[in-house]
Amino acid sequence: MRTIKVASTGGFCFGVERAVKLAVSALRDGPGPVHTLGPIIHNPQEVRRLESMGLKMAGKVEDVSVGTVIIRSHGAPKEVVQDLKAGSLQVVDATCPFVNRLRDRVISLGEEGYQVIIVGQSDHPEVMSILSYAPDGSLVVQSVEELAEKGSLRSRVGVVAQTTHSIENLQRVAAYCVGVCSEVKAYRTTCQATQTRMQEALALAREVDVMIVVGGRNSANTTRLTEAAGREGTPTYHIESAAEIEALSLPVDAVIGVTAGASTPSWVIEEVVQTLQAQ
Ligand code: SF4
């Protein structure tokens, strides 16, 4: 008989839940139409649900002429925020407070004259937003190796990380900087919600035969959960929805662990669990 163990921490984090609630309120209260700049969260199923309620997506501010614009939980580049504030559109800022805290760290490091090193994915919207607040000469790297290759460190550096990045990698980059720079200021800007999910996913992966990680393929933290659970030696599958379960041909007597990224809604997780139970 199949046993299913569901991680208690999987699914919406505080920042994503807040962004979705703000979007639903904007759709109710207007003025319409209501647009987000890019997908409001990295979960196609939840984005489609909100679109069915009337939410629209715009690529850039110029694409919206009337109504409301929502800044998503990842935030937006400085110039975009300035344009929005100067314009006539209603603006709902759903930037996660933890992303704003990271932004404020970067601004203060710049004011204090530090070169800023952001540990994270350069093409992630949160990092693109944060980099726009960083002083000239700031760098985005994913690893110590990448930083060593870039080789343009100044004597005073400030180190921060994308909120969903691994704390271990932030520590490695900060330690490398201590070895080559005369002054290093590092902030632990990684989000506790991400770390808690990661710890529980790793513990669950060690207990079960198979791990299922539910979340958008465009979700950085879901991808990291999948990679980390797989490194525990447990067969691990990243799926977006229950529709993908049948193709996995999972054994009927396996113990299956289920967790989810921070942008996966509970209704998608429940559908996955119900489908696993019904097989
Ligand atoms: S993962 Fe953390 S920083 Fe990112 S939206 Fe959620 S609570 Fe905010």
C-alpha cells in the first residue's frame, strides 16, 4: 500500500500569499483593467487562475495606458518604479518586504562606498530589480568560481544574496572575499521561508522512496528543492501539476514524499496528493 508524506512547509510563502491577495483585492476594487508586470508569481497554474478572474500581464509599463499596475513579489527595476510613480496609473506594490529589505541593504552598501556582490541568478527578476539599486561596478555571481573568473574585486566589498538563494553559497562567496579584499561586509539576506522549506525537504527525502516536488518550472526555489532532494540519493521528480503523475509510473507500494516551492498554491498540492492516493 502506498504511503504519502506531505511536507508541512510546502507551498505559498508569506510574500507570495500577500502578492496574490493584493492582486485579488485589486481585481475586486479596481480601477480596471488590472495588469502585472510579468507573471505575478512563478506558477503557471495560479497565474492562469488569476487570469480567469481578469488579471492581465504586461511586458512593460508602456503597454498599460489605464487602470492598475501591480508590482510583483520579486519587485521591479528602479527606473520602472520611478516611471510608475510619475504616471497616472494606480500602483499596487506587492514587492515582498524581504526583497525590500535586501534592496535597502544594497542601497546602504552603495552609499557607504562598497562594491556590491549579489549572489544569485543574473536573469532572475528579483536580482535584476536589486541590481538596479546597486552602485556601478557591482557584480552578480552564482559561485565562488564565477567570482574568481570575473576577477574585478575592489578592496571594500559588500556581499548579499538573492532571497531564495542558498545560505551556504552566500557564506562561500563571503569567505572568498575575506581572503582577497581588505574589508568585507556581508548580510544574510536569504529568506527564512526558503531555508525552512529546504530543511524539511531534505529530511523528508531521507525518509521516503520517491520525492515529488510540485511547482512552476520557472520557479527558482522549486528547482533548488528538486536538485537538493535528488542529491540525497532519492529519486526526485519536479512536476507542475497532477496531470504529470501518471507518466511517472510510480510503484504502488512506495513511500512518497511531497513538497512544493514557495509559489505553489495549496489547491495544486492537494490535487497532486489526491491523484497519488487514487492510483
Ligand atoms: S521566498 Fe521569501 S523573499 Fe521570496 S517572496 Fe517568499 S517570503 Fe518573500
